[in-house]
Amino acid sequence: MTKNYNSSEIIKAILEEAATFKRETDVRPAGRVISSCDGVVMIEGLMDVKNGELVRISDESYAIALNLETEVTGAILLSASNEISPGDIVYPTGETIKVPSGDNLLGRVIDPLGQPLDGKGPFRASSYRDIESPAPTIFDRAKVAEPLYTGIKAIDVMIPIGKGQRELIIGDRQTGKTAIALDTIVNQKGKDVICVYVAIGQKTSSVARVVKDLTKQGAMDYTIVVSSTAGQPAPLQYLTPYSATAVAEDFMYRGKDVLIIYDDLSKHAVAYRTISLLLKRPSGREAYPGDIFYIHSRLLERSAKLSDEKGGGSLTALPIVETQDGDISAYIPTNVISITDGQIYLETELFNSGMRPAINVGLSVSRVGGAAQSKAIKKVSGKIRLNLAQYREMLIFARFDADLDDATKEVLKHGAILTEALKQKQFSPVSMTDMAIEFLILQNNLLDNFPAKNTQNIITNFIQLYKNKGLSQIYDHITVTKELSDKDAAKILDEFKEYISKIKN
Ligand code: ATP
Ligand code: MG
């Protein structure tokens, strides 16, 4: 027997069904290229593409969607733009961009997409990571409490860096910025720290030189170089630091200590400005777009010291920024200074006067590293900064050739000796213990009777001689405990006094 329905019941049933109807299909609308210029493609018809999603153009090319508008999507190309023509079909992939990570990358030079650049063939990745990922939360972090030695005396004694810290290296062109970064990498040899050197928008020859230097110093075994050179499109340069950080994070989340160097963020900002202008985003100060601060803060926030529950790994960042005419109040320098935990300021004037590394101690600071400094170094570094500052001040008066009183003469003498002691050649790292002994001697002003230029010779010869003989026990004790007891300090000073008395005779 058939049941009779009236029309309202039928309508009600249809409406109910329609309300709960779900379109179960993953077909997404494809788009079409409208225009392509300098690595930026405009696409129409991509209705539901997400920000940062990877899209495929025709068969071979890929781009990342960045500007989402109702009609048009702006995307940045990951390959050469001469393969794109108007009308090409664009498919959303539903994926974000990922890079390979893992131990097999050590010793390799890769581009921001994870392709090898060193001609050593492909490698097997242990996993793939999103190039953009959120920074560790407040609860995932621990305090910066362990030192990361650079092996550079001026830094380790006066501007100490801790694991998980972000310390900016800033200065004009050709002032030794890259040199400090490379010295720090070389000093990590045998210390179980993974290093990632990120070259952004540099000359290919400069990157080749860095790789050659690191190889020669035996530092490539624990280092990964991620590079996009000046000849590559701006989108690739823009992605480089994010993808290098993803490579570094993989090690950090596996409990390792990692050091990452961004060389340099000024060129990164310029690459992003290029993209933004091509995407027709409004420009602000110095023609940089409004979100220029955010692109660097979200990058540097990914550096951290993780808590024990999260494996205790760390990511220490040394971003580099180039200034024009020493102007640290320009837009990008002030931005990055405010994001980092301190800066090492290099000066052309110092560099040209022969002071290398050309660090201006007065303008350099480390806001968190002090907590990480070893007790031995802390004990001998107290007065050094002050003495140097006084010396610089007095130096101005000394220029007038006025009659100087004895106290001033003493400040000048000690300052000259200290300045001499802080000079250091490239690729000659000094160990923590050597530094502790050296600055103990300097702090006690025992070299006043010698010309300042002999300072380094006398001290290094003394340490060399006694490391293996009279002081070897004390030396090892400082190395192991990282402390310098009053008794040991007195013993070292006695030995040193005896040593210099022999030089004089
Ligand atoms: P750029 O602006 O070109 O990137 P930079 O600031 O990175 O330059 P570097 O390339 O590191 O500077 O150094 C410039 C020159 O100074 C190099 O030839 C380098 O070998 C030399 N140099 C740097 N530091 C020292 C040092 N401590 N002792 C001797 N030479 C040094
Ligand atoms: Mg450089």
C-alpha cells in the first residue's frame, strides 16, 4: 500500500536533506596565469587557495601564493620565470613548502629548496620540515645558561654569548662581519655543536670562499651551508633564512645545540622589498613594506634554548646586518637590534687602524650572555670593559699633548696593553682556559714595564710554556671545573712574575 504525501511534507523533507548535504569531493578550482614578471606571477580563478600554499603552474613550475584577493592571487615563483606564459593553468596543491633535514645534510651546500649545490650528488633526507613553523612557546623554553664560546677574546670576555641567544653582528661593509661568524663556527670543532651558515644574496664567489675556508679549517664536517646568491630571483633569496632555520630546528628538536648564521639580513630585507613592490603592496619607510619587522621577528623568534622536557636542545642565532656609514639608526638595523639580545658593533675606523676584530666595545652589548659566562672568565673580566672605556676617553686628552699626570699615564699604558691583547687574527681561536689566564695577568697590570706591542707574545709564550709544565694541573683544573680559585690565581701570577723577571734579565 502506498502512502500519500502532501506537497508540504515533500518540501520539508527536501529542505532537511539539503541542509545536511555535504559536497564530498576534493576537486578544487584551477586558475590561470594573467601575468609574470621578475619572479612574481599574477593568477586569476584560484578561489580557495591558502596563504603560503604551494601551487603548480603547467607541469614543471611551482610558486607560493602570497597575496590573496577576491579576483587575483599574487604568487612568488620558485623557478625561472621564462617558462611561464599568460594563460598557463595553475593548480593548488594543498601543501606548504618543505625542506629535507637530517644528519646526511652535514658537510653539504644546498639551496633553499634543499637541492644540493656542491656537485656531490643527491642525499637521503631523514625527514621533511615545513620551512615556516611557529617559534617554541614560553613554556617550552629554558633560561640561557650555558656559554657558546666564539674563541674571540673580545667577545667571550666582554660580550659573552649563551646557547639559545640571538646576537646581532652589525657594521659597515668590509669590517670583518663574516670573519667573526666563521671564527665562531671554527671554534665549535669537537664541541658537539651543529652549525648552519646561511648566505643570502651574496656573490657566488664569496660563498665559494666561505665553503673553501670552512673546509680548510676542518669545519665542514659539522656544518651545513644554505645559499641563494645575488643572481637568483628575489623569492628564493627571501625563502632562504626560513628554510635554513627549518634545517637547523630539526637538530634542535632532537636535543642538539645548533648555531645559525644569517649573512645577511639587510640583503634579505631588500629581497622582500623587491617582492612586495612587484606584488604592488603599499610601501612605507625607505620603501620597505609594512610587515618588514615581522619577517625578521618571526625568523629570530625561532631561536631558543629548549626546556629539558623538550629535549634541552638550543638554536643560537648570529644574524648579520650591514650598515651604511656606521648608521645604526637606519630602519633595518634598529628593527633587528630591537629583536635580538644584543649586538657586536664593528667599525671601519677601528678596522683601518689595524684593530682586528674591529669591535667597538662601548657600543656592543650582550643582554643575556652574562648569565652564561663561566666563573673563571667572570672573575677576570670585571674591570676590562671599564679600563677600556677610560682609555678611550683619556686618549682624546692625550692628543693635545698636555702635561699628563701619573694616573692618566697609567690608564693610557694599561689601555694600550689591553687593546694590543684584544687583537686576534682570523682562524686562531683561543680556549676558555687560555683566556682566563691571559686576562688574569692583564687585570693585575703585570706588563707595565714592557712595550705594549710585546703583550701578545709574552702572554702566549708564557701559557704555551707552562701549560705543559708547571701549570698543567692548574690548567686542567680550570678547564674541567670552569672555575679559577684564589689559590690557583695566586699561583699563576707568581709563576708569571718569575717568568717575566727572566725576560728582563
Ligand atoms: P662584506 O661587507 O663584504 O660582507 P665583511 O664585513 O663580512 O665584508 P669580511 O669579509 O669578514 O668582512 O672581512 C673583510 C676582510 O678583512 C677579509 O679580507 C678578511 O680576511 C679580513 N679580516 C677580517 N677579520 C680579520 C682579522 N681578525 N684579522 C685579519 N684579517 C681579518
Ligand atoms: Mg661578509
